[in-house]
Amino acid sequence: MDIRKNREFIETKYQELEKKKIIPDEKLIQEFPDEIFVPTNVSDGFMNKSFNSILSKLSKKVKKKII
């Protein structure tokens, strides 16, 4: 199945599923956290802060494009 050729069919199915959902995708995306907790025994404080800083910036950018 070629995604480009079936774009209309995919959109129709997506809308059908959206109607059945209790919580729409947009709401889930908005509520999804921009940072994650990394235990200190896995990563030191500096690496954790750096990782979360990058993750947070990327997450916010992507959320703006999606919503």
C-alpha cells in the first residue's frame, strides 16, 4: 500500500478512529510531558539536565507543529 496514493483513505480511517476515542490525540500531545526523569544512578546531574534541555526544546517545537 502506497501511503501517498491512499492518503484520503488513511485520513478517513483516522477520523473514524478519532470519533471513537475518549481523549483526542491533540489533548494527549498537549498533556505529554516535555521532560523525563532519569535516575541518578543512570546519568549524572549535568547529563540529565543537558538531555532534558534538548528534549524539552524539541518537544515544544514538535508540539507547535502538530497542534
